[in-house]
Amino acid sequence: MKAPDLLRLSDNVVLARFETMKVYAALGAVRTLLDRGTVRPGQTLVDSSSGIYALALAMACHRYGLGCHIVASTTVDAAMRAQLEILGATVDQMPPSDSLRLDQERRVCRVRQLLAERGDLHWMRQYHDGVHYAGYQEFAELVDTALPDAPLTVVGAVGTGASTGGLVQPLRRRGRDIRLLGLQPFGSVTFGSENFSDPEAIIAGIGSSIPFDNVRHDLYDTLHWVDFRHAMAGAVDLLRAHAVFAGLSTGAAHLVTAWEAARNPDRTHLVIGADTGHRYTERVFARHEEALDPRTLKPHQITDLAELAPPWSAMEWNRRGYDVRARTSTPDAPTKTHDKEGKAS
């Protein structure tokens, strides 16, 4: 389940289609923590998740004989919850909410409550602990072998930062010409869209209402902010044009990549397809007749965050830093610095 299928969608676009991408992150993190002695056999690991990390952590805990407790987003559906429970995880699920911020804050508060009640828990902190970068070294080796030498643009949801950062750092260290394009929803603090809202959906795996220390802003060359309806257009088109049934972040990446690839035909574009489309069946695919025609869509190109506007904006980020905590009053963890491996300290 860990390794993706690499599917060529056009001459200069390749999709890395995962069933659940974060198996790399969870396995790499759990192995590293066990090797360090930070986690002991039989201990229970706990974390907050909007879906695919929860499943990956449950599988990693199942493999290594560890307990697993998930504080789940309101977006986790019955099918996902059943898989978690069958794999031995216990689940706390947040009540329904139309607010990404409220959903994430409730989850963090619940994790802190559990830690105060139970001294045997280890908080995995997928949003903040750089150990989650470790597993993506293997993905980087796969990409380097499959797509050798060509100038490469990686397109993926920013989310926690580990998947995109953990992929491009090893590739850049090998001297590859690698550009990183990150995707964000409106309403995320990670790249400054917190003053907007997207009432149709919570795209929790793409952005955040709280600062994530695992996001290294200086790794990104370009940013695209995409609303729910544009992400939906991309997801429906990906199924219609290529028979790929993938999630909402993959749909957004597909839409953005088509626009970018047409303007940069000399570069290969690698789209990270983080998960399948099953948990989006009702909210996205059952509404396919409402989907916008992606051929009619294009971004509002901006040069400053003050110009940011829905439904789709694009900006050259140019690998610069960004102090999220200076813009928000809801820190979730102590401020951290990062070393060259993406490890938080």
C-alpha cells in the first residue's frame, strides 16, 4: 500500500497515485522513534488527523505492536472509522463543524486532555515533529529512479509540510533541478489566507487554522490557493479524463498542474495524489453535474498576499520564509527551528 502507482497523464505530467500517502510518514516516524528509544514496545501513540494519517498510523502501530488512539476530524467518515477500529485503534471524533479552525482546535484540546489524563501516551505531533520527514526519503529514491535527470516540478498540498518537504529535500541534495509548488485552501494560516473562508467544505488535509512547525516555507517556489469548487472541478475531470478516482487535494493539484504544465512544457510535473476518492463520494463525486469545466478556469496571478482573492490565486513564493506565528494568536506548540533534514528542534 505504501508505494504509489506512477501514471503518465500527458507528455509532461506524471501522477503519483497513492492509496494512502502518509504510510511513508507514519512508518518512518514510528521506526525512528522505536530505534531512538523514544517509544517503547506496547506503548500507545496518539495524534489528531483528518483521515489518511490516522489510517497510516493505525497500520504502523498494528505492525509494531503499539496501541493507537486517534482524535479524528469531523471529516472522517464511517468507512475510515471502521478501518481504524478493525486495525485496533480507538477513536475520538469531533462533532460536526463547518469551521476548519474550530475542528482543529477541538482536536488539539482533546489530545492535550488525554495527555494530562494518561502518562503512558506518546503524542506523535504530525504537525510539528520533524521525524515525519524521515519516511519520504524512500519516496524520493523512487521518484529519482523513475524520473531521472529531467527538470521536475513537484505539485502537492502543503498540509503538514512533511510530504512535499520530505520529497524535495533529498532530490535537491542530489543536485536535481526541483521546483516545489504548494496548494492551499482559503482559510489557512499557513500561507496567509486566514482572512477568507470557504463555506462549502473543510479541506483539512491541505491547509491549517493553526501554525504547523513542519511546514518549511522556504522550500516552496510557487503557491496556489484553490477553493472547494475548483478542487471539485479538478477531481471530477481527473476521473472523467483519466479514470483516476482520487481525493479533493489531488483534484486541486490536477487542476493547477494542467495550467502550470501548459506554460512550462520543458519541465516534468509530478502530481502528488495523496488518497483515493471514496471519502468524497457524496460531497464531490455525487455532485459531478455541478462541476465547473476546468478548461474555462484560470488563476488570479498576484505578487503580494494583499492581492489574494478567491476562488483561485497564484503567486511566485521564491523560497522565502514566513512567520506564521507573528500573524496568529493561536499557537499550538512551542516555536521550532529546522535543520537541513527538516527536523524540528
